[in-house]
Amino acid sequence: MTHNLTYGDYLQLDALLSLQSPTRNGPHTIEHDELLFIIIHQVYELWFKEILHELEYVQARLRLGDTPRATHTLRRILTILKITVSQVDILETMTPLEFNSFRGFLETASGFQSAQFREIEFMLGHKRANILNHYADDPAGLSRLRTRYAEATLWDAFLHYLHCNGHPIPAEHLNRDVTAALKPSEEIQAILIDVYRSDPESSNVCERLVDIDEGLQEWRYRHVKMVERTIGMKTGTGGSSGVQYLAATIKSFFPDLWIIRSQL
């Protein structure tokens, strides 16, 4: 007897919908608000998985000089980022009292521990070896992060793209230590200014990278304000400094693309 594939089978809905379990058997109001918190953060992790998938693809497209697919994929990533920002609106329907009703159940769990978000940071060039020290209790996440740490970044793929399109990227930038955090370069800035003035197709790729950078900063800003609105200046979950720590993370991934704005 044949079995027809159903919508639920294809999406594995039985498994998916069984993954939302409040941590304690508490009053109904606590379970009510905790379910929202769990679903929102699970959805974030699904979007992070998709962003990583798209970042891998766009790096490959850039290295092949495939401008149409690269720009299309960067637009898709930006659209996903806008969805992640809009999800903050849903979290902000939870009042401080509602969040604090189950906050203690999180114990040492914290969004700081999201290995996938750290992977995104590494792929965008924000690499810090000390981050690896926080994942001893997550062997799978640690393994992925070590791999990302040793891999070239989106910025490296972009520099190779420019080089393949006739822009004289110096060898020391094309062959840089990919485990090092990205830093501004006057040499690269001069080349980027020429790209904007003489190469509309490549300058469009530059603008899509700025979109991604701004989109991530926007998500971080909204996250900061949501946390401040919910817990004020209290210590964050997992023992972080909360708002103070989050605010310090709002910075650009691709500084050269921002520095040149005043020179165009």
C-alpha cells in the first residue's frame, strides 16, 4: 500500500510541534508567556540556519563572479533580517512582569550562547578566538565554530570578486590571515571609491553588503531596546551585563564601506 506524502510529513510537523516545552509546570499564565518566548527564539534559530545557508551560497557566487545571483542572494538575506527585526515587535508584547514570571527558569541559558549567531558573525569577519571558550558544553556548536573560524569570510569572497572584475586588490589582502578580525584599510578604501565611480555593477554589490551590515545593526539595536524595555539595567540571562553588553555589539562588520561615504 502506497503512502501519499502529506504536508505534515514533508515538514515533519509532529516532530516540530513537539519541541515547545515550558521548563516547569507552573501557573497557566507562566506557561502562556513562556511558550511565546520559546517559539520566537526557535524561529530565530531557524532563520539563522537559513542565513548561514545563504551566506555560504553568496560567497561561492562571488568567487565565481556571478553578480546576478550574488546580488539576488544578498537581497534575500536582507529580507530575512527584516523579518528577524519585526519579530522583536512580538516579543515586546510581553510585559516585564510577564517575562519575569518565568525568567528564573532560564537559569544559565542565554542568547549569548547561540552558536549559529556566532557562526554568522564569524562568516561576516567578526572573529574572536575567545568566543570558542564559551561552547565547552556544546560540542556540536563548538565544532562548527572552529570550522567557521578557520574559513574565509564574506569580505574575503568580495575582495576576490573585485579582483576578478579588474580591480587591483593587493595580494596581502587577498591572502590575509582569515582568522583575524577585519580592520579598516586605506588601500581598500581607495579601490572602493574607484569602484563606485567606475563600475556600477560592482558598486551595486557594495551597496547590498552595506544593506546586510545595516540590517544586522538594526536587529542588534532593536534587541537592545527590547531587553532594556523588558528588564531595564538588570543583569542579563546567563550572567551577562545585559543592555550594556548588547549596546557595545552595535558596530559595522564592513568598516571600509562606511568610511568611504564621506568621500564619494
